[in-house]
Amino acid sequence: MLTRRHLLALSGTLATPAIARAQGAWSPGRPVVLVVPYPAGGPTDILARLMAGEMAKDLGSPVVVENVAGGGGSIGARRVATGPADGTSIMLASNQTHATNISLLPDGGGYDPVRDFAPIAGLADLQHILVVRPDVPANNVAELLALLRAQPGKITCASTGQGSASHLTLELFHAKTGAEMVHVPYRGSAPMMNDLLGGHVQVSFATTPTVLSQVQSGRLRALAVASPNRSPHLPELPTLAQAGVQGVEADAWFGLFAPSGVPAPALARLRELALAAIAREPVRARTTEVGMTVNVRTGEQMVPFLRQDIDRWAEVIRTANVKPE
């Protein structure tokens, strides 16, 4: 993981001589298409457009964002995996497209996240917050665990869908604690939040943008963050490990990937451009503002990280016998 000191160094060194060196080595010759495998308008789309704008400035050529949604991100991922491997087709990948789909979808969604892609850079994470309704008699994680053990199978936990990141976080929590909740899947965050606020379900592991305003207004109570790091948006909130539950670290992550086989000069240039862009303060500030946490990994660091994440979630999916909708 790169520290802020490293990022500041990168913003200075990559933005000028490194990019100048790369300019002599590779130029796309036509616009670069950045595929976002999700609908327009959400935090994922915002991050992609921030990166595209900054990368285009340094590249001297357009970087065009194209939303190709559907299939849990697999349609967009498959398009890039089978597209031109010349540096002009890249994607904003996620833990869903590149860590869990391979275990959840038939034939892994039609692509292999390791074999078919070359990582450019990891950019940011979305943390999952453990929240309860105010009428749930639990003010901290220990009290929630006591309640779950006293009433096994009685407390409901909402997710954004069968096999979604929030569902898998619930299954990981169950695996590490043995505490049971009744899983109630929804088709997205909006209907889930409606029922959570309406009292139809009681608990959820939800992303920061989904629940932050509700926590701040007191309509939901946050107990912990399912992350190795505290939330920059709710800094007083403990991590689950700090609250006594080890091993439930379930950040959703986002990064840029190119198809495998992309020429080395093109991949090197894309990596330099991405690191320079994410190091810039306006990009970091806006990314934080929409509820993400900047967490930079180089392309080289993404290789072992990706394999580890695939294996980790494959075990959760297998143990809990999770099936997609």
C-alpha cells in the first residue's frame, strides 16, 4: 500500500519526467475508451470520469468513459477482455468483476480476471459499515453479538442482492462469529434502504455512501466498519477487529485494468498516468467526498493482491454455498 508521502512524491515525479519519458515510448493514436461496467451516476462512475479527465490531460488524447452495465459487471469486463489489446481499451474493475464473479457466475462470467487482464493500478476502496436500526437493542458489536446468540435466526440483515458485496460481508461475519442473521436480499441499495428505514429489516452491512447521511442524522446507528482501517467519514467508529471480531475485512475496491497482452510500453504509460492522476489533490478530495477511500496499489502490487482476494472470497462463497440470483 502506498502512503500519502509516497503519493505526494508520485504526484511530482510522475506528472513530469516519467510521463515525458513515456510519451516518447507510446502514444495511443486514437481515443482511449475507459469502460465502466456499471450504470452512470454513482461513485464508481464519478471515479472513472475523474481519472479519465486527468489521464487525458497528460496523454494529450481523449479518454472516453463508456458505461456498459449488466451481468454484475461481467458484460463490460468481457468486452474489455476480448477487445483490442493495444492500450486503447481499459476498464474500471471492482472486487465484483475481478474477485467474486469467477466463483459466482457460470463460467466466471466468460472471462478470467487474472489470465485475461493486466492490472494498471488500484485506486480506491468502498468500506462497509455495520448499521442497525435505532430500535435494535445493541449499541456496540458486543451487544449485537449477544442479541444474535440469544435470538438465533430472528434478526434480519439486508443486502443489496444475492452474492453482492454486502451479502458476502454478512457471510464472512457469520463465518468468523457463528452468529446467525436472516439474509434478506434486495435489488440494489435504494429498496434496501427503504425497508431498513421503514422497519422491515433490522441490520445491514452497507457501503459508506449508502448509509452515511442516515447515520449522521441518527436514523441508523453505526456499530463498526468492516475494514482494516477506520472510516475517514466516521473516524470515531471502530473497525470490527477493534470491536473484537477478527478477520471481517470486506472493503470493495476499484482499479484500472487493461486486457492481457497489451504491449509493455503502453502498459507502463497507462500505469504512470493512473498513478499521477490519483495522486492529485482534487481527485483525492472528490473521491473522498463521494464516500470512497483512496487506496493506491501499483500494477505490480495488484497481481498478488488480486489472487489473494479471489481465493479469500472463493472460500466464503463455497462455505456459505452462495448462489447468484
